Amino acid sequence: MVKPSGQAGKDTKARILEAADAVFVRHGTDGARMQQIADEAGVNKALLHYYFRTKAELAEAVWRGVASSFVPGVLEMMASDASLDEKIDRFVDAYLTRLSRHPYLVTYVVSEAARSPDRVRAFYSSGRAEQARRVVRKLRAQIGEGIKEGRMARTTPEQFFVTLAAACVYPFAARPLIAAGIGFGAKGFDAFIKRRRRELPAFLKRALRT
């Protein structure tokens, strides 16, 4: 078999990673098959194994790509000097936009984190751990200032951040339950998320007020 080289090789590897991302996110690591990924990428299985010898190696690459494409930017924004109100607006918009485009992403990330906690620790073992700590320090300072001035309810940066993230993530994680319980079809759920993008920031800001 002739192996692609140069730019062709890079393009092939990128196409495989994109296909693996789609298959892993839809089916999870356990449910995905290398043949599915090869078919999705439009390559034969031998070429797939040339770039990634095992499914575990490919799963690791997909996990790093998914986490690295989104988490650092969000952490940088949350550690910035932007106001808490602006952070809420930007966080909600970024998360709901991303998850609307990739509805299986939450299930994939949560299941992979539970299945392979070492991946999460490895992801944060570099400068990202310090970046996360900067987020906590900045939020603590901003919340503390708001409490001191009497315009903000008492809370902690950890509670604030987890509540903010959970409010965005839960509808996607529990989509089948919500759809069945409320009677949403696909269009109904999409309309619900569109409205949530508008209304959730105001709701969270009110919850912070005294």
C-alpha cells in the first residue's frame, strides 16, 4: 500500500480524525468500530491503521481534539476582566451554540470522562490547570466585590461556575427525558434551546442579585 506523504498525508489524517470524531461522538468509544470510521473517512482499514494502530490511540486523539477545541477558550474568557454579566452572556451563547451543532457531544464527553478519568487529569495536567485556577481566583474576586457592595447574593465561584455550566449542559444530557416528558419533537427541542439562549442569561443574572 502506498502511504500518503506531505500535505496529502496531513489531509488524510485530518479526514480520519474528523470521521472518528463523528463516529465516537455518535456511538461512544465502546460502540464505535474502526471499519465504521474508515468508511466515514473514505479510506481503507489498512490506511486507517497506518495512522492509528489501535482504537484506543484514535479515541485518545479524538478526546484531545474535542477538549482542546473548546475548553481553553472558555477558560480564557472566564478568567478575563469582563464583567460577570458579560461572562454569563458569552458562556451561554458559546455553549448552546456549540451543543446545538453537536448534540451528542455532552454524552460523549461525560461518558469518556467517567470511563477514562486519567484523560481528564492528563488534559488539565499542563497549563490548563493553572488556567482553571485563574478562573476561580477571578470569579472569587468579582463575586466578593459584588457581595461587599451589596448588589450580589452570597455564593462561591465554584457554585457559580457549576450552576452556569449545568444550566447549559443539562438539556442536552437529558434530551430524551425532556423530549418524552414535555412532548418535544426535534423541532420543538430546537425551539426550546433557541428561546433558552435568549432567556437563560437574564435568569442567571437575576439569581445573582440580592
